[in-house]
Amino acid sequence: MRIARFSLNESPRYAFVQEDQSDGKDYLVELDGYPLGPGTVKPTGKRYALDADGVRLLAPVIPSKVFGLAKNYEAHAQFMHEAGHSEVAHAPEDMWIFTKPSTSVIGPDDPIVIPQYSHDMNFEPEVAVVMGRIAKNVTENEAMDYVLGFTCVNDVTLRDLQGGDPMWTRAKGFDTSCPLGPWIQTDLNWADAKISFTLNGEDVPEASGTTAGLIHSIPQQIAAISSFSTLLPGDVILTGTPNASGHLDPGDEAVVHVEGIGSLRNIVVRG
């Protein structure tokens, strides 16, 4: 099942995304409630094409908090070392967890804005976990019971600030640094989800990978984070970028693709 958040003439609402077998196109089936809250939701009977006038996909959630995992793939840790961004050539034994504020979240086709104080903004394509239930001190075995679904994310990072920003607050938490979308997919092979990236329509194979290469698995991440912070419905975990990252310039089209979810597209602009 796919759950989208969209606006109709600037009015936000939720929908199931369903394919019409007659034409093979996806449509938004509007819902009358909030799918991340208690109770049930049901269709209103209204349906909209994704390209209908006045319809625009939004970030599928506005989380109370976003957590991310750094160097959670061996290939990315090696890339960071070879690029001169890390003195250590291997991934850390313990999880490196950082946060992004809710104000960093944007949706599909929203602009990623390069701050005036940065000149090296990088893309990082990843799978994001969207929580569906309150989770506190959950075990690895029960962790996935608290997940609503998954979406694409671009963990945009100001690489030139990261080294001098020990907590990565500006490097990873600036406005527009967390594009999410295009929707939440509740049914995904999360243990082996294929991630890829295109820049200006060209594949970037060195940025691709699969969650099968995660050092700390998704259940391990949820258990660890919930041990010190209560995860609320709609909160998001960025699971890590699988391989190389790369530079973004004004005018670039950045597209994250996760097999089984879809594609998240954003354009880069200078602030």
C-alpha cells in the first residue's frame, strides 16, 4: 500500500496511491482522516490524477524529529576516507547517529536551496523508515512492528562545513536538507531494497547499492534509537547512503530511486 500527502489548491490532505488497471496510471484516492493517528481512515470517494490541475505531492510526513545513520555502509566509509573527509578508512563499530530538524523536510519537486555560506553541497540517496506507532525501548525482534512504511530520502549534506561542524548541525540540518517522498510504501523488501541515483538524467552508478549492505540493520537502528528517544508516529530514520556521494550545483536535477517505492525528484537552487 502507498500513502501520499498532497495538496489540492494549497489544501493539504492524504490519499492512497492506486494504479488504474485500465490506463496503467497512478491516482490519488483521497482519505477522510489522518493515516498515522489512532482510528481508521476511509476514502472520500474523490480521486485525482497526479498531474491534475491544483494537485501537488508533498513530503509524505512532517516528523517531530529525524534521525540519521552516518557511515552505515562500508563502501561509503571507504569513499569518505578516499575523498579526504575522514581519517578512518572503515565504518565505526558503534552507530553514528545525527539529527535533522523538521524544518529541513521538503517534498517532491521542492527546491533544495544551497545556503550562501556553502560551496560544496552533496547528495546522499537513502531509504527512510517512517514510524507508525510510539516506540520506546523496543527490541530488535519487535522493531518492525512499529514501522508504518518506507520512503526515499536525499540526505543532503554541506560537505565543506561538515569537518568544522562537530555535531553536523549546519552541515546536515539546514532548511531543505531532507527531501522525502514521493509517498510511503508500506510493503517493501527492506532487507534488500535497491537504491540508485540520477543527476541531470544520467545514472550515477557509484552512488547505488542495497540495504543488504547495511552494517547496522533497520531493526537494530530502531532498537538503538528508541532506547534513548521516544519515536512518535511519523518520525523518520535515514538508514544511510550505500556508496559514494557527489557534488550538487544550482540547476541540477537530483533524483533518488528506491526499487519498490519510486522516485524522489528535486531541483537545486542557490539561496
